[in-house]
Amino acid sequence: MSSDATITDSGHDETVAEYPPSQPVHEGGHGHAEPTDKQYIGIALLLAVLTAIEIASTEAGWFSGAPLVTILLSLMVVKFLLVVGFFMHLRFDSRLFTLVFYIGVVFAIGLYGVMLATFHFWTG
Amino acid sequence: MSDATATDTAPAEEIPPGYDDGEDHIGLEHHTSTGLSNTKLAMWLFLGSECLLFGGLISTYMLYRNRQADQLGPDQLWDIPFTSATSFILLMSSLTMVMAVSAAKRREEQRTRLWLTVTAMLGGLFLAGQVYEFTVFYREGLGYTTSLFSSSFYTLTGFHGVHVAVGIVMLLSLVAMLRKNKVLGDKAETVEMVGLYWHFVDVVWIIIFTLVYLVPA
């Protein structure tokens, strides 16, 4: 393996080892290649369809009560995961970023879940 | 410092100033203890902390959504088709943002600026829709202090609107800085950081739209 000595735009000397083209795209990542522009458009269309299902479920009165709330919350979680995973590249990036973000999410859900329980939100 | 040199082989492609070489060299790309970009780590930490801010606002709204005065509640006020349209606009702005990041990674600067401008315009449309919605609600008698419901609703959606406005300022500033070549460090990473913020604003709206507008009170 040979090495290339380069100078970056910031002026720092940087010695970069040569890596084979098959090297995983991201260090510490989950080993997937990032989506192409066409795949991004596909994901956006999927998000639009899921939103349309959400709106139709509410407006057309297909469901009501607990089933409606379950469907809406499920679709919301799927949309959340799609945007965070694909558009924000969390699925393809370092697991440390995933950990840092989801610690915030889980802590918020736990904290405010307990807060709402204190005010008897869940029991009415 | 001397000019950029390659000892063994010449680079296959000329890299524009302000962009890295497009490769994620394992353990060598970022000179940090984690081997990851500190900027990116800081952004994810910031977004994690933002979850707590919006979690507090959303749960407060959920708690007070039935505390209304003068029968002015969600059922009388919400215009779901209109809010759905603005939600769709914000959702599509996430697509244009990811296209900007993708173009920046390919070092297509003109296309990056175009997608960033389109994203800012879509964000502006969403914000205009929110201002219109607030105006309609106010004319119907729902002031900020009318009820606990109105206070928590305006605070939650207002905070989100402020985040969108900040995002638009960031996008337009980035477009201007890219045009004048004033971006310090790696341009693609800078675009990606603004993108992360913008997508987070979209993610928060996904939650607000479902919990505030769609889930029945």
C-alpha cells in the first residue's frame, strides 16, 4: 500500500492511506451505500402517500377512537423513521450519531410521559 | 505551506476549493478523538436536546387541548385540507434539501445553490400558510390568552414557526456564502449541517401535524 501526502484547503498536512474502492462508505456506519437522487424522490413520494393515508383516515371517517389513534401514531412513527433514517442519513452514518440523537428522543418521551401521567393524562 | 502535491499519483479529478476529496478515509478524515466530525456530533447533540424542548411544548399542548373557552376548540377551528397542503409543502422541502446535500457531495455548486433556494422558498410558503392560519384563528376570536388551549397551541406552533424562520435565514445565508465563496471548511459538510437542522424541523412538524391536527381531542 502506498500513501499519498496531500495538503487540504485548510492548509493542514494530511497523510492519507490508499483504500480500496470497496471500502465501506462511512466510518462507523451501518455499511450501506447512500441512496441515489431517484431513491430520495421515491422516499418523498412514500412520505406523501403516508400523509395522504393519515388525512384520509381522519377526514373520511374510516376509523374512530382507539384504532384511529393507533393508525395515526403508527404512520407518524414510520414517517419519522424515514426522514431521520434516509434524509438525515442516520441509517448510513456513525452509530454514535444515532445514539446521541435517540438518547434525546427516548429521554424526552420518558420525561414527558411521566409528566403527563402525573397530571392523569392517560387515565382521563 | 507549499502547494498541494501528490507524491505517487496525481489526483484523478480536480477538486474545487472548499470541498474535501469526497472520500471518508477511515480514522483519518477528522483529526478528533472519535474520528468523526465534531461539527456533526455537535449538531446531533443539539438536535437531541431540541427533542426535549419540543417534547415539553407538545406534552403541554396535549395536557391543555381540552381546556377551551367559548367553544373555540380544535373541532371548530382546524382547516385540515389547508394545513395538509402546508404540511405537504414542508415535506417536499425536505426532498429539495436532501437534493442540495446530494449535489454538494457531488461538488455541483450551482445545483446546490438552486436546491437550497427552492428549499428556502418552500419554507417561506409554509411560514406564510402558518401566518394566514394564525390570522384566521385570531379573527375568529382565538387570542393568545383566550384559553390554556390557545396559549399552548400558539406557543407550540409559534416555536416551530420560529425554527422554520431561522432555517430559512440559514439557507439563504448559505446560498450567499457559497456564491461569494465565503464558506469556511468543507462546503459539503456545511450544507449537510444546515440540512440536518432543516430535516429536524420537518420531523417535528410530522409529529405536530399528527398529534395536534389529526388525533381527535
